[in-house]
Amino acid sequence: MSETLTGSCHCGEVEFEVVLDVPLDDPAMKLARCNCSLCRRRQVVMAAVPLSNLRVTKGEDKLTLYQWNTEVAKHYFCSVCGIYTHHQRRSDPTVYGFNMACMDGVDPYGFGEIKVVDGQKMSSNPK
């Protein structure tokens, strides 16, 4: 049984949907934070779905792509309000990580303890 969540950036110029194959409260969802230099600064709770399960439904032209280091990961931000919406992971380019705080009806503070992924190790190798 799948569930579709909708989300947006702060200004509403970018909207997207994600199809979850497991419920948000299922441990298989693997909610996480990351301690790499970028994620540490944005401090969001992320979840992940296969690339085919995230679709930008409005404002794809408003998204700005940010890459650094190996330029494998692709981080997307709204060019109007600056909010990070999602990214294609360096550790697994077959999935999108997405910002739980952007999702409609989801309280990103209600998940309790969130695992921290050691992105510092993964991003410590210079390009």
C-alpha cells in the first residue's frame, strides 16, 4: 500500500509529490539527518524514495541546482525563497532525499530521535 504526500517550498513556487512505499512511522523509512558540511547547516529531517517516486508538479523552472566536491549529489533549492526541497544522493544516486519540513501535514519535530548519517566521511574526499 503506497501513500502520496504533497509538499512545497516556502513561497509556493515549487510544489512536488512523493510516493511512499512504507508509512512515515515505519523504521524502513529511515528518516535521517546528515552531518556533511551542507546538511549540518540546513538541519533538516530527510526521508528517501526511489527517483521515480518524486515528481515536481509545479515550478521545475524555479529550482536551482547546487553541487560541490565530486558533483555527484544534486541539491535542489527554490530560486525564489531559497528552501531546500530535495536532492539526488551521492551515497545512492538511485534515490531522492527530500525535506520532511516541506511536506503538507507533516510535523518534522514529531519524529523523536532521528539518526545522523555520517556524511562528513562520505564528503571528505576532495574532487
